[in-house]
Amino acid sequence: MQKKKVDLKDLKSDSESEHSHDDGHNHSGQSNNYKAYVPAIISFTMLIIGIALDYFDVEFFKDWIRIVWYGVAYIPVGFPVVKEGWKSITKGDVFTEFFLMSIATIGAFAIGEYPEGVAVMLFYAVGELFQAAAVNRAKGNIKALLDVRPNEALVYRNNDYVSVNPEEVEIGEKVKVRFGEKIPLDGILLSEKGSFNTAALTGESKPDTIAKGEKVFAGSINMDGVIEIQTTKEFKDSSIARILDMVQNATARKSKTELFIRRFARIYTPIVVFLAIGVTFIPYFFVDDYVFRDWLYRALIFLVISCPCALVISIPLGYFGGLGAASKNGILFKGASFLDAITKINILVMDKTGTVTKGVFKIKEIKAIKWEEKELMKYLMAMEEQSTHPIAKAILEYKADGNDFEASEVSEIAGKGLKGNVNGKPVLVGNKALMTANNIEVSKEIDTIVESIVLVAIDNAFAGYVVIADELKEDAKETITALHKVGIKKIMMLSGDKNSITQKVASELNIQEAKGGLLPEDKLNEVGKLKQNPENKIAFIGDGINDAPVLAASDVGIAMGGLGSDVAIETADVIIQTDQPSKVVKAIQIGRSTRKIVWQNIGLAFGVKVIVLILGAGGLATMWEAVFADVGVALLAILNAVRLQKMKW
């Protein structure tokens, strides 16, 4: 899969550019600069004065003075809309919201309804300002990522630290980061330790403590004095750049609901224009006391009501709000379509290692026979210092006083373990096959242990064993319980680890079905069997590396990718940045809340519009009701969509 590189300079401008719709509806997304409100304030002031002069029947406010007054009041809010409508027509896109509002308000002037013509355009302009504010607010959580981008890096060059643009830093260079500054590029920590605020990247407010040699990520904030890092990636390939790229692309990937509404608007708008023409002229053939002005007024009301503004802005805004709320919680959806898809999931298939377990071996139990525990461990550690196996690393984390045990003549026996001498005594470290091959009799109790086990023989006698196990993540158990509560009917575990360990972990988590010892293609086959039933909607949670085929094949692929997994970002549909399985439940809840609000807005917009359309065609609604049906419903839908920013899950 080829990945489009993000242009960070373009991204900032893109995020601040105007918010546009495929059907020609544009809603400015500019910042709430006070200048944007000046035209509306001028028109509003003149409209109120004009209505007051009409009400008190002031003598001079008649004829051409009245027309000019309302005409001037109309221009600040009406001219930009008429201009946009004309530009759309010249491009071949006639039936836009600008066209509807222009002919409706100009028509109102033509029949002498000057205040109503100004009022319609004024409320439309005010609605646009509210929409712009709502869009900006919905973008807030995502645009906050832009502020995470560091703008300088102190690089060690020519025996001194010089400030350069992060994009100019090469891999392998040494960078100094002062207290409170952002990490400019991905790298490894050269200092002894560091504390970092990764809230903007992961959604977690708790500082992350990193030791020397561990990874640090661009965009994290240094919370612990002056540190040094060595860069491991160019800025364009850093974690923050990839996240920004994914979020940018997410807003472009529409949901089915969103795409349907856009297609609907392109068909719906010309239909209502022709219906309005019909409302104007057809009654001539059926009504005895036909008055052209009255029926034209009804048609103009019909046009104002019919504007699909509430739908085409509030629905994308709803999905945008969902994407923003998710990113705020450390969950990245690759598109609005996956916000929809995750709500339909009824089967959840998960990997074990790195998903519900930490993927890090730890000593679970030490059993010494005729030896002191610490002495046994010193023999074992002396041998394991010669190995690079992950189990050896776990054993070497054991704290033992002194360093007076030294191994010699250590050799590795393939598939069995290590053989050598420690302080002059022969030592064997490995599995049961190694002990059997050397005629060492071991305890029968080891046959009941399902976890990884390291057996130790010292001086040709069995000395004990160490049980090594992968730890469950802190929120693993509560996640399974919560998944059942949100309606996931079946949870299944598929793991490459040996079956006995897989079954034990599944039992601890109360997962009913589990299979171990599987290769990636085996997992793919298992998911394929589930997909044979069209009613099954499957999500797969994996670590995003060796589970790439299954992530791609599932209806929703969810990666416990963390910040550093490139494969996770490339393959999965949803990325859990904090590696917490409980965030999957939150992702489902956010998706459902988003979908609920979107359908509420659709029902609200259609319901009110249909009622007022009927009233307008029957002469029972004025232009003021039409304004409410258009701008009022749009504002209600927007306020409803903005609720996503305040929700807690």
C-alpha cells in the first residue's frame, strides 16, 4: 500500500480553509474574526430601523426612499450570496443553495416584500456564521494536533547546538530538548531518563517516564530538565506527521449516510425549483380568483424552506465531531465510514499478545530446590547473560546482590537451551528436553504448568525452575465485560502463542472461544469462516504487525498500534494510540453516539421542512416561518451535532 506523504505546510492551510461541499454548498470555516460579523450587524441595524419606521408609519419613509433603504440593508449580506450563486452558474452548477436564496430574496423585493427579503438573507448569513463557528469548534480537537508540531530543533553540529527547522534534521543526529519544549523528531533517549507529556498524541494526561535507550516521539513535551535524543526518523516520517496525515485523510473519507445526503441534495434541489415554478403558475388553471403575486409569494416561501442547508452541513459536522471526540480520547478513525461501521459490529476477534497482554515477559514464579532462591538466580542469570532471547531479558531483570558469578564455556543447544559452567560447576538452563538428554530427573509438577518455564540443573542435579509469563493489561478483564454490555454477542481469541497459554488467558478473561498456535494465514481462515454468514459483522483487534492480513480482511480492523507502529497506521481502520483494549469499547460508544446524532438531525430537518413546505404551499406560512424552517432548523441541527464535543463515554 502506497502511503501519501503529508505536506505539513499545506495541512495547516487546509484545516483553516473554507469548508466546502460537493453539491456546491460552501460554509465558510474562517476563524471568528469580528470583521466577519460586520455585514450582518449593519444589515440587522438597518432592518430593525426600517421595520420601526414602517410600524410607526413615518411620513418620509415611503416609495423610493424605503426601497433604497432596504436595498442598502440587503447588500452587505445579500451581495456575497448572489455573487457565489452567479459563480456557480458560470461553472455549470445552477441548483445551489446560493441560487435558491438569491431568487427567493430578489423575488421578495420584486413583489414589494422588502423587509422579508432582507430578513431571509440576514438570517441566512447569521446561520452561516454560526455554522462556521460550529465547524471550527468541531475541528478544535483535531487542529490541536497542528499545535503539537515542533517548529525548531537544537541540533549538535560543529561542536555546538544550532537551531534548525525539524524538517532539515537528518537521521542519527543528536538533538537537545529543554524543559517544556516539544520533542522535534522521533528518536531514542540518550539521557539517563526523561518524563514526557504525550496527551496531545495519546489522549493520556499522565506523564510517561522513559529510560535511556527507549523511544521518544515527536510532539511529546519534555517535563524533566534538559535531555538529549538521537533521531531515528526524518520529520516527514515521524509519528506526529503520520497521525496528522491520517486525520487529514479521515475527514475526506465519507460515510454512506453522508454520501447519500450529498447525492440526494443534488437531485432534491432542482426538483424543488421546478415545484416552486409549478406552485406559481399551475394554480392559474384551477383557481378562480388567481392572483399571481400571492402564488409567487408562496413559491418564494417554498424555495426558502427547501434549502437543504441543515442536512448538508449538520451531517458532515456530526461525523467531524465524532472524529474529533475520538482523537481527543486517543482513538484515530481513518474515516467517517468506520465510525458507521463500528456501530454494526456484533463479533469481536482478538489477538492475545500485545492486545490483551503487555507483550513483555515477566518472572511469575521462582521455585528453588535445595538452593536459596537468590543463589539459584545468580547461576541462572550468569548463563542468560550470554543469550539475547526475550525470556533471558526477563530473567536478567531480577534483582540480586553482588556480581560474583561468572559463566564460561557456554554453548547453545538448538531448541533446548544453554549448557556451560558457572563458578566451576556445570549448569544446564532450558526445557525438559535438555534435562532428559542429560539424564536430569525433574519434578512432575512442571507438567501442569502452561506458561513458559526455564528449568535449571546445577552440578548434574535439578535445582529448580522459573516460570515466565506475559502479563495481562490492567484493563483487559473490564474490557471483555464492557464489550458484552455494549452488545457484542461473541468474543473470540486467536493467537500464535501455544494453545495451552491461549486457553489459560481466555479462561482468565472469560472468553468462551479461543484457539492458539495459529499462523497469520490460520487467523485469516478463521475470520473467513465467520464472514461466510452475512449477518456477522466482524472487528479484529491486533498489534498491526503480523496481523495485517486479518486487519485488512475484517469489516473493521483495530490496531493496538501505539505511536510507533508504522504497519498499524498503514493497515488498520482504527488505531488505539494508548494500546488500551478498553478504548475499543469507547470507540464503539463514540460511533453509536455520532450515528444517533446524525439520524436525529436528518429526522429534524426533514420533519420540519415537510410540515412548513405544506403550510407554505397552502398559504398558511409566511416568509418568517420559512426562515425558521431553513436557518432555524440548521442551527438546531448544528447545536445537536456540537453536543458530541461535550459528551463523556
